[in-house]
Amino acid sequence: MKEPFAWYHNLYYGEKRSLRDFDTKNPKSLDCLLKKLFMKAKRTGKLKMKNSLPAFNAAYYVAVCLANTEGIDEANLDDEIDAAINTIWMEDYVKHQHRASIDRCPYVERMLIKWMIYAILRLQRDHNEEIDEFLETYREKLDSITDDEDLVNSEEWDDYSFLLELPAMIEQWEYRYCTDLRPHAEHPCHYDAAIWDNNV
């Protein structure tokens, strides 16, 4: 499908409304691994998310978009990925009326979600060549954080150092999946007035 990121996210892949909708209790599930990645980040004490729900929703939405992008091996989707993560994260942030004033998904949380996206796509049992080529480039960009000497040597590095542990957690995960990554819109009964007016 051409330009899946052009769709409003819930009209392309409906977000889950509760953490109970994810299979995090099954120790062999993909969701269990994603929860482990999230908890690794949470232990830094720096996340502003109320819980892992926006991270799960953003990761799965972006993964579905990527899996259904034509010619993904030739595409540069960095801006679209960042914008999609930011949209879903900010909607959750505003919904819970957090006190801190913020207008964008923080870098550390964006990077966490990007690794979750990588895990979803990387751990599928069947890959096509386009996805493999895309993931190779995507992974190189994720790994490049360790090449930023200014960041590594900064006082903020403690907030980001957990990112170095995520690749091994993913690569050492022994299970593979056949996740349904087809578009699946949210049921219209959940659309609010803004969705009807602005997107439908």
C-alpha cells in the first residue's frame, strides 16, 4: 500500500485501549519481550509515560505501516516514523493530563519505541528481501547513538545508556512469530468527534 503513514493512525491500525489487550503474561510472546524492553527503560526513572500502553500502540502502528509500505527498501521514512511516534505519544500524554509542560515525545522514549518497532519486525518468522534491506539500514541508524561522542560523554548519558542493552535482548530472544501486521482500523464506535470531523 502506498503511503500508509498518510492515514490517521486509528483508521489504519486501531490502538489497543488497555494493557490487558497485549499478551505480556506469556513468557514466550513477542509482547513479553516488548514489555521487558520497556521495563529496562523504566528502571532509569526518566520515562514520562504513565505506563507502557502508548509505547506498545506506537510500536505496533509503525510496524504495520512499515510492513505494508511499497518499496520500503528504497524509502527514507525517518520523518514519518518520528512523526507517528510523536502523535500517538502526545495523544496519550494529553489524555492523562500530565502536569509537566511538554510538546514532543522525549528523545529517550522515542528511541525506546524505535527499538520496539525493530523487535516486532526483526522477530517475524518470514521476511521478504525488502524488509530485510530496510531493517539493516534501520538498525545501523539505531546503533549510531553509540558513535555520538558528545552524548556518550555528557551528563545525560546515564539516561540513555540502557539503549546499549536492548540489541542483545532482541537478538538473544529465541522465539519467532507470525504476527498479523495487516492494516486493521479501530471500530467506528470508538471514534470521537474530532476523528469524524478531521479524518473520516
